[in-house]
Amino acid sequence: ANWYIGTLTNAFEVNSYPRSKTVRGVGVPKGAAGITLRPSEISPYSKGQKTLDGWMEVETARANVTGKTKFELQDRNEKLLILEVRTHFGSTPPYIDGVWWYFQVGDRMFGAALGYWEGDPKADRYLQILKQIVLSVKPVP
């Protein structure tokens, strides 16, 4: 599948669909996904938050949260503690499923978000791409 660079400013955004296929008011068309990665400094919800837990709680306070967990993501050289929040967007099914990962690299906090339609058979593949993107974040020497 092809991935396209999105249009967000101050954040890294990729979508599995071209911008011309964006659905007004929804964003992600059915059968597609979007991923964003941003440092905490650009999130209005991180203001005054000194911890990942604090940022996560404030940012997802109004979301339809369906689950929360913590786990370690590991590649050859590093382990990252991931705080994960799962959400549903929309007022009626099918929902857009959201996967929010909060993590720290060095002394900087980051948030990554994945959105796709509920029941999408490619959901596991989207999660693998999210994992690759998150593992690619390295501290600046």
C-alpha cells in the first residue's frame, strides 16, 4: 500500500490514502488509515503536564475510551515504555478506532495516533506501521 505525507503543521502525518480521498467531517475514508506523530510541545493538552500519564489523561479526557494499557516496545537496541489508549470516534457504528501511544525519548515526550475504521481487516498492518514509526524516533545527540 502507498502512504502519503499529510498536511498537518508541526507534526509528522502519513495517510494510506491521497488527500483527494479525505472524507469531509471524518477524515479517514473506509479501508484506509491515518497516523500522526507529534512532540508534546505542540499539543495544547500537554501544557503544564510534566508526565506522560498526565498528558495522556488530559488529552483523552473527553474521548470515548475503550481501553488503556502499558507495555514495552522493543527493537534491537532500545525499549520504550508505551502508554496506550484505545478509543472509538463517532456517534453510531461503525466507529473510527483510535490507538494513541504516549512515550518518551530522552527528555522529550511524544504522542502517536492511529485512526482507522472499526473492523478493518488491515488493522494489524496499520499497528505494525505505527510501531515502525515510533521506533524510528531517536534523541538528537
